Amino acid sequence: MRITLSTDSPFSATTDLLVIGASSPKVDKDEGLAKLDKALGGVLGDYIKDEGFRAKPGTTLKVPARSRVKAKWVVVVGVGGEDPVADARHLGHAAAKASARQKSASIVLPEESPAVVRALSEAVFTGAYRYTAYKTRRPKGGLSRAALLVADKKDAALKTALAQGKAIAESVNLARDLVNAPPNDLNPLSLADISKEEAEKLGLKVTIWGKKELEKKGMNLFLAVNRGSAIEPRFIHIAYEPEGAEKKVAFVGKGLTFDAGGLCLKPPKSMIDMKCDMSGAATTLGIVLAAAKMKLPIAVHAIIGSTENMTGAAAYRPGDVFTSLDGKTVEIINTDAEGRLVLADCLAWTRDELKPDVMVDHATLTGACMVALGPYRAAVYSDDDDLAAHYAEAGETSDEKLWRMPLDDDLRSMLDSPIADVKHTGAQWGGSITAALFLREFVGKTPWVHLDIAGPAFNDGPHGRAPKGGTGFGVGVGVAFLERLAAPADEG
């Protein structure tokens, strides 16, 4: 898709769709609708009444222009009218979704500002997303060109904002593609190949380790999870290090390309979508690629631990004890709690080898998180109040729902083991919290944020602006967080 800035008048733009926002269904109470109604010869009010259009955010009304304006169709999109950035997201998504047979759209901005242009650009690209890689008869149509109507298309700030929105959207859509890919094709080996290919396009440094390197390093928790699989694991490290960067942030992603549960086998209904258990890895890759494309003035490292969790003859067992890279011994309780084992070794390596200023992990870690927060919100854990606040504010910026959960030390005793330093799961209650407490054992003193994205990473059906399947959740908030850290102190 191609998105450009255009100085065309809304009513003279030669396009398939003219998209405009409305905060009220009454023509005389919305300035934009009033102008559009006049251009259409006074028929818009009748269409609104006939179709029962109420102008609620995200709702749309599509009417024929009948040669009154240069566009073939007019799409009126309900918006709140109070937050231009939120309105821009609704407009961009609606424009992409309204174009099943139309290829071009001109969109009237709710406000001419870089923030609005960036949000619109991102929403159009992500709204047009469709996963068709395995369709032998791919659906035709869909938006291929969009123009954002502005006063000055040479405005440098607006052009930069347009490119930023595209960069984030490309990373979100790549993450969606990876999550949606079937596990017979996307395994640790192919995930490593794709990560390397995408990173090298941007000139980023890539390091990939296989089983032998992990054995030499002593990543025994990671290797334990892999024991039941016929496919080798992969440790992936991508580094974006711009000249002059004063801060370093490391993102760590859980990359379980398929999780059968190991010997603690999942029931079939719980296993069907377990290709999505590498969503944390997809988010992690998306963040570092977006940071590089946007040339953010901050060093960003992506660390991905990727394996399958299967039931082969050598599979690890409940009751086994393994020594982590960190040196702690860990008693295995439930082989279906595998992600925290992979992350533990990856976090410890990142802590010691990279020594980042901040460490952030993303993982589809626990069903308990979805019980607590539902399917559309991620849990945030951190011992650092300022860091947690920064991430919460970044979530507001990216419009991704987060909720801070407690690292409740009263539950830490659930992880005490009679034979090892620590058990890797707790008792029945507080499963998301005890999982986070386990990860904290391998963080040391490094400022750290853990995001349990088990709910919002994968949708059973479309929800809001997110599609069915992989959503790319976490890419936008990760980029917004980096921008906050990179901003001068008086701005951040």
C-alpha cells in the first residue's frame, strides 16, 4: 500500500472513497458534515436518518457521491470528537475496511498535526491487514492507495510522522504474519531465518545460536524445554546500536513456536491455537525493527528464545531438576509452564552480557492472566514504580490496554522447593503473579518490566481495530516506551 500527503480539497479529490469523521449524526451540529451535506446537495441528512447512523466511534455510513463530489463514494465515520489522535485511528481503520472493492481513499484529517498523521498512517496500514499466505484463491480488492488531506504536503514534520506510522504498522503486520503462520512452517529454525533476513535488510547485527552453543553457555532450562522436540532450539540476538546512543534497552521474547504442553499434555481445545505461543518473540522482533526504521536515538537489543514444547521420548518430566544459566537449581512441577524456563535463561544472559539500562520481556505466559484481566488487556509487572508508570503512559500513547499487577512477595513462598533452590510454578492461586515472581529470580538488580500478553496477543475473532488471529500487540507500546526514554529529560 502507498500512503501520501495531498493538498487536494476534500470535494475535488479524484478517489474511490472520501472518508470524513463525524462526532454527531446531526448535520447542523457538525461542521464537517454540514460542508459535506452542502456539497452533496442536501441529501446526507436523509441517508443518516434512513440508515440509523448514530456517529458512535468506529461506526460507518457509506453513501454514493453521485458525481456531486469527485469521489465515487463518501464514508462517514463516527468519532468521539474530543481526541484527534483517537479519531484518526478510527478514520484510518474504517477507510481500510470500507474498501473491499475500492482501491483508493482520501481521508480528511480531524486535526493537522504530526501525531494525527502518524496515527492515521499506522491505522490505515494495520486496518488493511489480511493473512492470505495459504489461500490458493486470494481475495481481490482492498485499499492500495490512501491520501491524507493536508494544507502543505511538503511539511517536514508531517512527512516524518507519515513514515513513522508506516514503520510501526509494518512491524505490527510482520508480527501478525509470524503469529498466524502454521507451526509446520514456522519453527525455531525458520523463525531465526526470518529474523536474520529482516534485521539484515536494515543493517542490524544478528547472532544466532543452536543447541551446541546453548549447551556450552549452560542454558539448561531453555534446553530442558526443547528435549521433547525433534527440531533444534534457536537463541536469536538482534542489535540496533545507533551512534551516540546513551541508553540501552533489551527486549526479551518468548518464542514457543508450538506448545503441546510437554508430558503435561494440553487438551486438544487448548492446543489448537498454540502456534501463537511465540507472540512475545514476534513482538520483540517488531520493536527492534521499528526502532531501526525510525532511527530512534537509543540502543535496542532483541533477544528471542525459540523452541517447541513437545512429548518426545527425551522430554523433560515433572520432578526433574535443572541448573539454570544463573546458577540456581530449578525443580520442574508442570511441563506446560515452559515459557518461564526459556525466559529465565534468556533474562539471565541479557542481564550479564548486555547490562542494559532497562530489560523488558513479552510472553504469552499464563492463562491465569486472562482469568484476571480478560482477553484484551496485558498484565504489567515491575518492582520499579517509575518504570511501570512510563510503560503505562506508553500504553496510553499507543492505545494498547495494560494493567499493572502486584509482585506480591506474600506468594513467593509458593516457589520454595524441598530439593532445589526454587520450583518453577506455585500453587493454584495467583498463577500470573507467581510466574512473574519466578522470572524476577533471574533479573538481578536490572530495572525490569514483564508483560504477560497471553490475552491480547491472539484474538478468537476481530475485536476493535485488531483482527482475528495474531494482533501484533506490544509493538506500538514498546516503541512509545522507547521514545519516552529517548526524549530529553524536560520532555519525558
